[in-house]
Amino acid sequence: MLKTSATHIEPVAAAPARWQDYVLLLKPRVMSLVIFTALTGLVCAGGHLNPVLAATAILCIAVGAGASAALNMWYDADIDALMRRTMSRPVPAGRVQGADALALGITLSLFSVALMGLAVNWLAAGLLAFTIFFYAVVYTMWLKRSTPQNIVIGGLAGALPPAVGWAAASGTAPLNAWLLVALIFFWTPPHFWALSLTTRDDYERAGVPMLPVAKGEAATRAQILIYSLILAPLALAPAATGLGGPVYLAVAAFGSAAFIALAARLAIRKDRADARRLFAFSILFLFLLFAALLGEHLVGVAPLSAPL
């Protein structure tokens, strides 16, 4: 059900907040993936962006990701308190007040977008602003509580960092930039649904209509397999668009085959242990794809075709 008010009943702080609690508000593990994919987009764009400006762009993207996370933790404190996976987060645990998380999120959002626009370019700043808005408002405040397709549509926010990095480096966002976005976009549902199969009870307790809760585990396993089959050709596509070289093609081919095999096994065996294996492998798969692209472009390996 859509949350109609952002007013929270503040828990009494169990203890004064430590600086580590404010770091946790930024979801550093998620931020690290955002930084990595954005850096890949920035490097793949080519060009000769000043190293200081490149570092500034990555800093802005990291701060923007942290801002989104802080706003998410502020708004979701009520449901986070009901789920084992999230109840120890700073706001539901009472270590940080919701108002402080909100203020931090807004401040970091404004800072990251303004600095990106003033120091780098306004296309990158606009994409960054849209990413923060989409995650904090469209996904967190609307989709997450209203539809089992929440992670499908909302996944766009997590998919955009490569395009932001590309725009920062070149001032443009061509087809290959959006191919990287599409790759993460279609990777997100099987990745997150595999996790949600193992945490279904948490989402049901919190009233979040994640796919296993709303449509059942059988439908979720089928959707995971469908998205895995869509993901495979997308993973191979950069080798045909002048973005990826032979190393990337090998990683994408073997990784996609393993991803589909794990998804098929999950669909057939109906074992939550298989869901955990797919979730873990999905993280490795995305990392290897982007690491291969990043490494090839840094070393200067020629792509397999002319860039589109």
C-alpha cells in the first residue's frame, strides 16, 4: 500500500549517534557498486577529461548515491523496523533521528548535483539529479509499496550511473552508454528477486508487495528465468557495438551461460539455497562484466567492432 504521509514517529535514540552510523546511512556497499559502474562508463567514454574533474565527477556520483540512500532510510524506517535484514539500520534502531537522515539526504543531493554541474557539465548533473529523484521519490515513496513491479521499474535508478559517468567524461550519452544502463536494468530483477525469495517473510511482515509476496514463489522463479534469458544477449551486445573486446566477450559468454543455468536450476528445484547461489553469482557476474570493460579500455584492447 502506498504510504500517504512521510511523517514518522521517531524512536527514542538508544545512544548518541556515532560517525559510523552516518556512514551506514549512505549504504557504502551499494555506493561501491555505483562508483564502479560509473567509473566504467567514464573510462569507456574515452576523451581526455582532466583527472581532477574525473575524480570530482566520481565524487559527485558517490555523494549522490549516498544522498539517495539516506533519503531511502529516512522514509522506509517504519518498514525497515519490521524486517530482520534492515531493523539494525541507524534510523529504525534509534541511533539516528529520521529528521537528521532527511537533512543529510537533501544536503548531499543539492551539493552533488550543484558541484557536478558547476565543475563538470550540466548533462551529467541533470542525469544525476534524475537518478536521485527516481530512487528517493519514484521508487522509495511510490513504487516500493504499491506494485510487485517495484524493483523492475525502480531499477532504473541503480542502472543510470554508467550514463552519468559517460556524460561527465564526454558531455554526451550515446547508444553504448545506454547499453550499459540496459545491462544493469535487466540484471536487477533476477538479482533482487533471488534475494527476495530468501527474505519473503520479511517483506510479507512489512506489507511490501515484493513479487514473491504478491504473486508467489513459483511466479518469481519463472520471472527470474525470463529476465535471465533477456539479460544474456544484452550482456553479449557490447562486443557487437564497439564497446567490448575479446576478454569481455569471453566473460559475457561464460557468465551468461552460468547465470541461465543457475536460474533454470532455481526454477526446477525450487530450493531457496539455489536462490542464494544465484544472488551471490549475480553480483560476481555484473562485477566481472564491468571489470572486463574497464580493464580493456584502460589497457587499450581493441574492440571487436567499430563503435556505434
